[in-house]
Amino acid sequence: MRVAAWQPAAGLGQGAERPAALEAAARAAAAAGAALLLAPEYALLGPPGPEARGTPSDGPEPGTLAEIARSAGVAIAAGYLEACSGRLYSAVLLVEADGRAVANYRRSHLRPGEAERLARGAWLSVMPVGGRRFGLLIGYDLRFPEVARALVLVGADLLLVLGGLPGEPEAVLGPLAAARAIENGTPLVLAAWSGPGSAPARILGPAGEVLAVGGAEPGTIVAEIPPADPTAAGLVERRPRLYRALVAEEP
């Protein structure tokens, strides 16, 4: 499978500017032969704040996302601010190339201070698309090895990470992305925001090798995704009995 990761400008505006930019990236990805375009966190609506508003998963903006996927002929996973039952979530909607929405994942781990305006998602998501099984992560999820490992243990063979807010440094985001790929023997695609001091988008192989990486300017990167390699990651030799208490639910 050939996939693309979008690296939009950190100063991307609100309103119609965001879906227009996303559509341009989707068409560029399709022209490069990609079957999937991954967009970063809050790409569709913008982050929570005075000017940003949430939308239901079946609202007009997700509907626009479906139209873009159908028109460009490429599957899209894009982050947005979801409104549901009086709560706001950092979520990702995964839409097939025919415009069908097949998954909606809400970020399960909140950054310090975010609980005042965001709610935590209550489940993890793996979705089969185009012969691969996508494990979905958003922003701060990447800091927790348990998230990626849980996704891989239930069958994910490609990790899709919607990079978080602009300004996440390469010294942090780069090693985290490589570690999640290496420790699970699973390719990883990271979409990110461009801007001063921000780590670029990247596509990694199952050994953490760089298959494509973004530059300093906004753009879209594309690469062919190799198979996962759980044997090389040592997953067969795991001994869960020894560390069961470490992953047990807190009382």
C-alpha cells in the first residue's frame, strides 16, 4: 500500500480554508498513487478555542471530508474537534475512497490541562482498509507505549499517528515515533503541522527506518508501506505474566 502524510501550515485559517487545503492535499496524494492520506490533529476544524467549534461525527464538515475522499478517489484519516452529548473530543474520522466513514476514534489520553475543555475517548480503534489494518493514534497518545502495543496485539499492521499541535520538537517526536515502530515491528505514518521548531511529518518502516520525511515547508510526503515484522520486534518472546501488574487497571 502506498500512503501519504500531509504537513499543512501551522497558520492554516478557519472556515472554508481548511477543507480547501485538505482537498488539494488529497488530490496530490491520489496523483502520487497513494491509497490513503493522513492529516494531523484538528486539521478539519481547528483546535478548541474561541474561534473553533465542534461538530458531530455526521455533521457538515465530516460530510465535506467524505465528499473530498470520493472526489479525489483516496481514503482520508483527518483530525477534527468532535461535539457529542455536550462534550468535545479530539477525534479522527477515517473515510474510505468511496466516501464511506468506517471509523471515528477519540483521543484517549489528554495533555495536562486539557481536561477542562476536552473529554477522553473510551476505546481504541483498529480498522481494516485496503488489505491493511490501521491502528489509530492522535497526538499525545504517542507518548504511551501501551496504546500502540495494544493496537498491534489486536491485529494492527500499520500505525497512523495524527501529529498534535504545532511546535512539538524533533528531539521528542522523532524518537517517540521511531520507538513505537521499532518496539512493535510495525510501519508508522505520522502527519504533522509545519512551522518553526516543529518536527516534520514522516513515514517509517517496521525497523524505524525513514521511508519519507517532510521538509521545513508545508507539503505532502508519500511512500510505499512494507509489511509489519512482529518477529523482529520480539513480540513472540513477550512474557506478559511478568508485567501483568504494570498494565492492570487502576483501582
